[in-house]
Amino acid sequence: MILTGPAIAAAHAAGEITIDPYDPDRLSPNAYDWRLGNHLRICDGDLDAATPTSSTEISIPRTGFVLKPGVLYLGVTHEKTGSETYAQLLNGDRTTGALGIWVHVSAPLGHQGHAIRWTLEIRASQPVRVYPGMTFGKLVFLQPLGAAASYQQHGLKYTASQGIETSRLYEEIPGGCRP
Ligand SMILES: O=c1ccn([C@H]2C[C@H](O)[C@@H](COP(=O)(O)OP(=O)(O)OP(=O)(O)O)O2)c(=O)[nH]1
């Protein structure tokens, strides 16, 4: 089941949902409108799943930054979000979609027990200027079914994630590079 905007507000007030910073004006009937953070990591070389990704970090100027097609940008949400009670799905929205922006490549799920500023895997269909703090998509909260579970208890790859994180798949690939 998906939480309504009023249910997200009530769960936030009860401490069951973290959205930091929180602005009630960003609630919609079934979602919270999240924003793009201030930094991007530009990954413009070839990538190798068995090797840590090299990237260049930039601050997005107030005047904006033009995303280009064919480049992978790792971004970060302005908000730290999470919940021990609810799972999350982070996506773009109709408005960023109409600008030809993908806010992640194929990774919408936020596990219960994982309160973070999300890493975004951003792509652009054509050159498009983006701005720090702009509304970038919708975050929904889902009522899980089944026994209690938490990302923290499983010690998974991104447990200590504090912001933009490159892929850690190299840790799992035999013979892959380990830093
Ligand atoms: O685009 C995304 C998708 C997910 N996450 C966070 C939230 C989620 O709780 C965590 C793990 O996501 P997922 O399960 O998709 O990652 P994985 O690659 O399977 O790693 P793990 O084995 O640690 O689950 O990473 C992001 O920051 N950005």
C-alpha cells in the first residue's frame, strides 16, 4: 500500500519517517517532492564493474550546470530520507521527465532501515541545464508486508552511505580491484 500525503505527514510527525529538511508544501496526494542536491560527480570515462569508478566532483553553480547526453552523472538528493517502518521508492516526475532527465538508471528502491541522502544516477536525453535545489522527483512510501527487516541489520554495501557513492560491485567480483 502506498501512503497518502497526509499519511506521510502523520508518519513524519510521529518520527516514523525521516525527511530532512522537511517542507509540508512538498507533499502531494501520494508522494513527497524531493530536490536535487548541490554536487555532482561526473563519470565520463569507460566504466568497469570490477574497478572503483573514477569521477570528478563539482558543485552545481546557482546559475546552473548543463547535463550532456552520453555522460553518467552521480548526484545526491538534497534531503536525507528513510524509515524503519516503511520502504521507499524514489523516482523522477512528469516535469523532469519532460525535460528528458532520468534521475536514476534502474534503482528506485530504498530499504527499510536506511536513512540517507540518496545517490542519483542521472542521465540526459539532450543538453539540459539543472540547478541546485530544484525539484527533481517524487518519493513514495510503501507499507511493507511480512516479518520486520532492516537494511542496517544485514550489513549491506551502502549501509554507511553519506552522500554520492560510486558502485561497490567490485567488492563482489573475484579478482576485482579492492582499494
Ligand atoms: O538509486 C539509488 C538506489 C538506492 N539507493 C540506496 C537506497 C537503498 O536502501 C540502498 C541499496 O539499494 P539497492 O538494494 O538497490 O542496492 P544494491 O546495489 O543491491 O546493494 P546492496 O547489496 O547493498 O542492497 O541504496 C541510492 O542511494 N540510490
